[in-house]
Amino acid sequence: MQKYLLILVGLPRGGELTWSTIYKNVLKPLNADLAICTEKTIDKNLSLYRNAKYKWLFDGYDDWFDYYKENFDGDWKKVFELGKDTGLYNSGSVHFAIKDIIRKNHLDTIKKYDYFIYSRFDQFFIMNHPIFTGENIWIPEGENYTGICDRHAVVPSKYGEEYLNICNYLDTRLFNSSIPEYLNCETVYKMHLKDSNLLKVVKRFERFQFTTSKKNDFTRWRVAKYKLYFYKDVYLKYPNEFLDSVQTLINNKKIILLLTLRFRELINFAYLKSRILFGKVKRGKST
């Protein structure tokens, strides 16, 4: 079996119920080790902290632009100012800086593994993570927003330096490319992959995870508004992720799984689909 390292980055959002799906559906089937990369203020009593083989903790910033001022002197600020209304300015600046922190401090650890999975704390998995082989980068389908989904990727470790080097790209080379009208996290990510000659090795797989939040989780961008019924304090940030994930189970004829362990998700799926259908009918009558 290939050696996997799961790296969870950012703030520990989503809650213990979400994290239990990571342990069950990612770490266990892949026999993967866990690294967490987050601020030193993390609650040491969280299961994430106890289960992590590697704890890559850093001092956070009240203003993450200070990280860029300390480490870069090129175009980074101009880039982020182009995305003030897209999430790039306030959210992307943090996510990209964390990639740079990992690149500068933890590449030697990453290279001990065949693959690393770069993901987030708030991903809720409803089936076992696929085992990939070969030299491709695997990214879930959907959630591209004119770029490519940046919430989860399976990356051969030999690409670690290039994959994580997005800050140097936006600081020195982004303006060498044609700038899209809508510059967000996903478009910059895709542009960086192309510049690094990694986009050509990207393949997509059917989505089987979605982003969750507890009601009072801190967020710099999207606020979760859709409750996942029959779960305590679990909200959906992006309903289409959830619908696509359950649809993957349906497409792959995971009927027993849907009717047993994932029955609550099936009910929520039917509810959301009916709301969408009702909304279409209502709009059709009003025209």
C-alpha cells in the first residue's frame, strides 16, 4: 500500500462529528498518518490534536498581510487587492500563507511519504477515500468557481515544493499571465498549477465529501446557513457539495450504505432536492 500523509490546515472547524468521518473514511482505509497545521492556540483537548502524528503549530496573525510583508517584496498586495470581493483578499491570503509555512518548514516530513493529501478540518466524508496510484494529482469534481476546487487534493510528494509554492508565484509571476476578470482563490490556484506544469497531471474524481460548520465556527468568507437535519449542530456551507456527494453514492449503487449508515444524508438529499424543484416550479408560475 502507498504511504499517505493527510494534512489538515487552517482553523479546526466542523466539530468532532465531522472529524470522526475523517478518521473513519480517510485515515483508516488509507492507513494514513495525520498532520495538523494550525495556530498554537488550538485546544489541546480536541481529538484532532490527540490523533495527529505531526503537530505543525504556528503563531497566527491579526493581519495576515504582515506575513507577506515579512517574507515577500513583490506584487502580492496588488494581487490580493484584485480579489477584495471574491474571498481572495481575506481568505486566500491566509490559505496561501499556510502553504508557504508548510513548504518552508515541513517538506522533509512530506517527502517521507508517497502522497500527501492537502485538505481542511471541515470536510465531512461519507464513504471511504479512494486509493490512488501513479503520478497524477487528484482533485474532487465541482466547486471550481472559474478556477479549480482548492479544498482537497491528493498530491504525489515529489511535487510538494512546486505545489506549495503558490506565494512565490503570486508575488513574482502572476502578472505574467492573462488576469481573469474574476480573480478568486480557485482561479489563482489553477493559474499556479498551470505555471508549475502541474495542471497537466491533474485528474478529477467523483465528490464524496462536503464542507461543514458548527453554528458558531469562525469564518473569513462563507457563512453556513443550511442545517444538516438529524445531526446536532452541523451546517452545510455549500449545499451543492452535499448533493454531489450523495449523488456519488447513488451513481455507484451504494444502496445498502445509503439505507443504513448514510440514511440521514439520504433524507437531507431528498429534502434539498424537493426544495430546489419547488423553487423552480414557483419561479415558473411567476413568469
